[in-house]
Amino acid sequence: MNICMVSSDFLPNIGGITTHIVELSKALLSLNHHVHVLNPIYGTEHNKIEDIDGICVHRLYIKKQMPKIRFLYYIWESSQYLNSLIKKEQIDIVHWHDLIQGAWITKMVTANKPVVFTNHSSYFLKLFETRMGRCLVRASINHAKAIIAPSRELVQKSMRFNDKVYYIPNGVNTEMFMPMVPDSEIKKRYKIDANDFIILCPRRLDPKNGVEFLVSAVPFIKRYIKNIKVLITGSDYQINGLSEKERLLNIARRDKIEADIIFAGEIANVMMRQYFAISDLVVIPSLMEATSIACLEAMACGKPVIASNVGGLPEIITNNENGILVPPEDCEALSKEIVSVLSNNDLRKELGDKGREKVINEFSWKKIAGSTLDVYAKLMAF
């Protein structure tokens, strides 16, 4: 089968959608299918085709136009390239991943080919909250022959726009993300003492990721455990030109915990396993979550995870069995569970072991690829 993924979000970008496309594509390749990725982005470079681990990546650079026509020009150029690619490479399935750009590009597919959308963007959840947002979603995705959703919440909400919605969770590369010996050089880089507990928060600083509530929980944690460091891996986020990192630093300064908070910035996915390795506990304090590949990666590395009881996280974590769930925005509950886990070596090991067992059994990319191929086959049969 010849498959074309469409996404403006792809390598070298770092994040859940990029990881999903790369790992799913590699798994499909291992099952003897051919995968192309169309990656249209703004830029002045010449278009080029790259081979990344066997994936044929089409970099389409689109010059920025005047603001009033910029998006229309982007969609037109991208769709023309896609139609040409479908014809040239005899593409069987078009599968898009970014909510708005990919939707309007794939709307203009002229060949009679099934078009599939994987709805794994938290932006969808934001749009769903308002009538105008829902109207935009409907107008954007009403051409999809099927929708794949990686959480039950996304399945339920996607069914408002399409009656062919399939639940397929995100996956994790358990051969890359696995328990490993900690690299002491990382601790030295951030001046972390050997006896410090490390709480890793692999979250971009978007307010919906709830990092503020972990930072605000630190004074409560330090009443019981003094030697902690919160290591945050993720890029900054701008709100009306203001840095979310600076806002969080101001909270830390106010609470006199600035020395305990480390902002490591954006870390390449392949390097994240080393950060998981040095951590004692991983916290995912999201306020909303489509699904969390970072949570799966932490569990695959055998690390205990405390996460908010929102979105797709309860489908990954069974509370008090392979991880711990807490109410979102609840600093007191979060700090209480962090103290409990850090104070109990046996509990940390048990949660970590059971977490890894779950992802190996349920979230391998080869299994996810097989389920995705089943959806493709159903659509091609019509």
C-alpha cells in the first residue's frame, strides 16, 4: 500500500504529532508498506525530497504572501503538490494529522482516494468548547472518510462530526524508551546533587499543560522533602507577546523556590530517554490532554508517573496500579501524591514496573500500525 501522510508539523519539530507520524510511518514500513510525508511549511528554500529512516519526506517550502492571501496561497500550493504526488506515486490513502492546515489541503484532493484524519490535537479540544469553534471544525473536517482518535474523549467529541470514528491509542517505541543507566553528566550540567530527588515534567510551557500547578506545589512538597529539583523539558510559550517561562519564574521567585526549578528548554525526542533515566518521578499536570506520548515514554522507561485525571491520561494510567491520577489544578492533591511516591522506594519501583508492562502489552507501534491498516482496508473496500 502507498500511503501519504500530510502535516505541517514534522521533523525537525519536537512534539507529540511529529513523534506519532515518525513512529507510525516506521512501523508501516516494517510491515512492507510505502510511506510518503508531505510537509508544507513557510520558507524560501527550494523544495526537496529526503529519506528519513526509509520515509520519503517531501519538504514543500511556500513563500509568505500578503497576510490576506497567505493561507489561501499556502493551501493552493500544497494541494497542487499533493495531487501531483498522488498521481505520480499511485497513493492509495491520504492521512492528515494537523487539524486546520491539513484539512484544507486534503479537501482539494481531486483523485478518488480515501482521506483519513487522526485527531490528536488539543487545539481541537479548545475549539470544541465554543459554537464558533465547532463550526470551524465541521467546515474543516467534513470531507474525512474516517477519523482516528487516540482517546475516548476525542472519539466521543469527534463523533459529532463523523459517524466513522475509530479509537486507536498512541504508541511508544519500547526499544528506544526503556530502563537504562542514568547519565551523571546530565545532573552535572544542571548542577543537581547526587542525593536530590528529580521530578521530571516533560511539558511545553503552554498553560493548558498545567506546569504552573507543579511549580506551585513545590513549597508544599518541600515541607516534607527538602532535596528536590523540578526539571522541566519543553519550549517556552508566548501569550500576547509575554513569556510563560518568565511568568513561572516569577511564581518561583515569589515562593522562594527558584533554585529548585530548572527549565531545560526543548529536548530532542531521542535524548529524552536520558532525562527519564535520571528522574525519580515524572509528572504530567495537564489541564486538558488529547493523549500523551510523553506519559507513555516515561512508563516505557520504567518510571512512576503522576498525571492529571483528564483526557486520554486515564486510558493510559490505572490509578494506584501503574501510575497515579490526581484532579487537575489541585496543588494540594498533587503535592501529597508526590511526597507519597518519593518517600517510598518500593512504590516507585512497583509503579514503574507495572507501567512498562502495560505499554509493552498495549501500546507498541507495530500494534498501532496494524489497527491503522485495518481502518485503511475498510475505507478502500467501499
